Amino acid sequence: MRANLRSIVAAYRAATGSTLAQVSKRFYGNAGFLGSFFSGKGSVSLQKLDAMLAAITSEWPPGAEWPYCRAVIIKPPRRRR
């Protein structure tokens, strides 16, 4: 998921000329979050990741190509017996 978000953010930045901090502030609300997240120092819930991707998708620049992303399979948690 981290690699997919990195690709999407990189494509968005290239299409808009935005900095990483600007994209982070716009879609997460914290200018330093994406830098920390991409360096492996931060984490995000699936709900927040989904909300960020929905917001980026809704504001995707016309004519900009969506990057290739790998499928992500999320296994459900094991049930305790």
C-alpha cells in the first residue's frame, strides 16, 4: 500500500507541481505526514488511507495519467478461539 500511495502521490505532484508537504497537508491535514510515512516512520489506518485516495481521485488533474499500482490483498484478522 505504501508503494502504491508513493506512486500516486508522485504522479499527482508531477501533474500539479505541488511539493510533498503541500500534498500531505491537502489530503492528510499534516504537511509532514507523507514524508514520515514514505520513510517508514509513520502509519495510517485503512480508513484514513481510503479517504486520502478518494480525495486524491476526486481532485485528479484532467489529462494526467493514473500510475500503475499493484494489487493489495489484505487478509482478515484471525479469529481467536
